[in-house]
Amino acid sequence: MHRNKRSLKRVIEASDDMSIDVPKISTYLGQIIAPLFNEHFSLGFLKPAIEPVRELKLCAEIIAEALRLASERLGHNTVTTLFKASNLKLDDFLEGVEDKREFIVQNKLEWMNGQNCEKSLSNISAESYETSLNQILASYKDNTDIFDQIEK
């Protein structure tokens, strides 16, 4: 594993030069890093791995992509928890960004700073679900309509 961390660091180190020929290098590196977000693996390797580009906007772009993909798979809360458990802060990766707030908003990362940009399911009551479900079911004449809708 230690060798893999060094390899990732070398690739990231070369990514600034590669960005000329491969404009989506930050997307690709984010796609490589995102699967490493899991409950059995510390993300502490990210800070030293990204060090060669820490002062560049490229660093922020790589992390933004990794966070976006990881949160699609695991959810915002899990990704935030994993990040914090590894003693990481989003600001650690935004040094190369002039306007951090704007970057966070543009990349829809407000959730990383504890700002919930989505309505939490835990805030929706069971009664609300029941009412909505009853309205949907009442709009259909019989079960055939419901099955037809499901098959669409």
C-alpha cells in the first residue's frame, strides 16, 4: 500500500504538466481517488499525495471531483465523516483557489462545511410520506394503472 501512495503522489506531481495535454486530468484523478473513500481506509494519505499541487487550483479541482463522486456513492454525511475522521479539512485543498467560497458553491460542496444543501430525509415526517403516497395512489383508477406506471 505504501508504494501505491507514492505512485499516486508521482502521478499527481506530473498532473500539472499533463493538464496541458489532458485538460480533464483533475476529473480523471478524482475518479481514481473517489473509490478510496470507504469506512475501512483512512483518507490521511490525501494530504501528502496532493502536496505537489497543493498551491494550484488543480488540487482543488481533483478533490472536488473525488468528493462529488464519493458522495454520489456513499452520501454526503458519510464522506464528511470519513474526511473529518482522517483529520482533513476542505480548506487544506483550496489553497490555489482565489475565492474559496465561490469555488465551493460552483462545485456544490457546501455540504462539506456543514451547510445542508439538500433536504434531509430525517426531517420529513412519516405522515408527510403517507399523505403523498395516498395522493399518488388516489390518482390511479386501479392497480393496472399503477403497474403500468411502474413499468415506465
